[in-house]
Amino acid sequence: MEELKRLSKIVIVYASLTGNTEEMAELIAEGVRSTGATADLKMVEDCNAICLLEYDAYLLGAYTWGDGEIPDEFEDFLDEMKELDLQGTRSTVFGSGDTTYRLYCGAVDEVEQRLKDSGVVVVQESLKVEYGPSGEEKVLCREFGANFAKSLEGLHQA
């Protein structure tokens, strides 16, 4: 009898002020779901970092605030993550920004670095979009989600 393949359960946690990063999160979720994996969307202020442990992998999305900073509500979530053993968990980062600032999508880079410093496996390069995703970038967001889900295939075989 052929063993059934277990599909990945993924959470996408994001912070969005103007709706740009939220739109990215929704498109990425579509991409994840296109592979058969499940994708739950959670706004960062509506969840605690411990929820990450309920999933096979997670994507974190943050807009860049001010001159390259992580938004306060996301900073709180990252502080909670420090209390968890996330060594070896799988993740990647996405977000929106504005090229008129000195640090374009600086929050995305900072979140990714903190993940790596915690021993998290960042499975693919982060995705950055200026403002909201254009038509072509919407396709990239979906592909980003699908590629992330595909990177998890084979991890569940005993």
C-alpha cells in the first residue's frame, strides 16, 4: 500500500500599515495553497510567537517603518520568538518598502538576520516589493509562496 504524503502546514505572520504587506501575504498564501499545503494568515498583533510551533514552517512579513526600522508590533513578536527554541525550523521573510528611504526594506533584512541568528533555516531569499505589488509582482508573490511550500516537500517522510 502506498504511503500517503503529508502536506505541509504553514503560517504567514505579517504586519501591515497601509495594506501593501497584507496584499503580499494573501498572494503568497495563494501560492502556498496551490501546492496543496495549508496556509494560515495571521496579523502579527493578533497572535503570539508560540503559534509558530504549531506549524511545519512559517513566513514572516513586515513593512519597513521610518528609516529602515521594524514596526513596533513586529518587534514585540520578535521578542517573543527569542523565548522559543526555533533552531532548525524553516522560514523566509517578505515585505514592502519605499526606495526613497536610505534602507530599502530594512525591516525585511533585519528580520531575516534575526532568524538566522536564532538558528532558523531561511530556505529562500527574501521578497521585497516597493509599495504594493504590481501585476508582475503579484505573480512573484504567488511563486514565492509556492516555492516555499515546495522546499518543504520530503521533510515529513519517516
